[in-house]
Amino acid sequence: MSDKHLGDRIHDLLDGRLSRTDTHAAMAHLDHCEECSTRWKELRAAREALNSSSAGIDMRFAQMLLDKERMAQIASNESKHVARAARGRDRRPTTIAAALAIILGFTVGAAYVAGSPDIVTGEFVSAAFSSGERSAAVMDADAMASAEMADWVQPNWKDSGLIPIEARILRQSDSQVLVASLLVGMEPVYIAEQRGRLSVAVKEEAPRIVVNGVDVYVVNAAPTQVLWQSGPIVLGASCKCPLETLSIVVASFPQSGEPGVVDQISAGFGVLGGALTGK
């Protein structure tokens, strides 16, 4: 038993778990230790109140015992383990972590929605070539083979045998559309590109051919028009030529898989960032 304070033994004294010798020593300690004596009286009064209440609980003493500051004061002379229990657990780190997780979830969700690609329909090719809107930029054959076309899908002009002629970037609603012309031998072919995802209706209704493992959808027969997906961009080709000629064109363009969830979220963050910065 501590000579300074009773510590944990005060509970054993209250519950009658001490030997006769230790009980006498504890009671003697209470006679000359005001702090232990006060604590003993409080605990004994609380025990008596709980035992004597008709409802089993005296709310005045229950409130006193549940008061964190009071419990911390009472536990100041207890062991570290008991004192921590009396003070209660600091839940602020858990609350902050939960709040950050919720904020992150909402942010990622917003980015996913913002990054949703435009749906490109079967009328895309005809609409692109018939657009009367002014172009934002015009590129000649040399520019089509330069870094200015880095954001668009283009073939290796040197190795493909295709001959670039001209390209224009049009603004349609909120999207940019690339319209380009090229030659396959002496046959003129027109290419249109737009960022987005080919509509399910086109995939389900239009006749499909496979060119070098790429699904190509024939959306018109006269003139011949086809659509296909390459990464985040939908491409269309049109010509007054046999389908075989357009198959050569499709095979010359590089192919990438459709963007996944991570790509969509990344694109969404770009959209949100642009909206915040006004760019």
C-alpha cells in the first residue's frame, strides 16, 4: 500500500476485498489523508446512492460520475491505465480522418461526373463535314505532321502512305472537332475526330467490320462513312470510295483502348481545375 495515497486499494477497501490488517491500515490512512478521505466519501456516497435509489440510479451522482473533468480529478492518483480510462478517449483524429474521407469521396465523385465523355452518335461524321462554323485553326500538310496535332489521333504519315492535305479545328457546342482531308493514292478521304465515347446505339445497330482487331461501324453507304473508337477519341472517315479504301485508312491510324475509370476521373479533375481557374 502506498504511503502517500491509497490509489487502487480504495476500491478494494470499498468492496471489502482487503485483509483485516490492510483494512485497519487503510482506515488509519484515511484519518490523516484529506485527499483520500474525500475520495473515499465520494465513492461510498455514490455506492450508497446507487443501492438506495428506487430506480437503481441517483441521477445527481450519475451526472457527477460521468463528468469528465471530475473523473479526471478523481483519477489523478490512479494508475496511468485507469486515468486514461477516466479521461475518455480523444476522438478528434478519428473524426478528422472520417471528415477528410467524406470530402475526398465527394471530390472524386464530382471529378468522375465532370469527366464523363460526350456521347458521339452516328450523325457525327455528316455533321462535322457539313458544319458551317468557322474554324479555330487551319493547318496545312506540314502542320498536320507536326506537334500541333499531338492532342489528336494521327497516323505515321511517312510510313502509312497516306498524304495529308489540310486540317481544321471546329467548335461545335462545347466540343472541338478536328476535320482533316487526305489522299489514299488519288482518292480523297475526309477524317473527323471528337473526344467522347461512341454511342451504344451505333454499336448495336450499325453493321460492324473488324480492321486489324478494331471494331469499325459502317454508318452510311453512299458516301461510305465509318466510325471507330481510339482511346478517348471517336474517329470518323468518309469518302466516295469502296469500303476497302476506308479500311486502309483505319488500319493506318493507331489504336488505343477506351479510357477507364481512372482516366475519366483524371479528365474530370482537369475540367474542375479549368472551371476554378477560368481556363
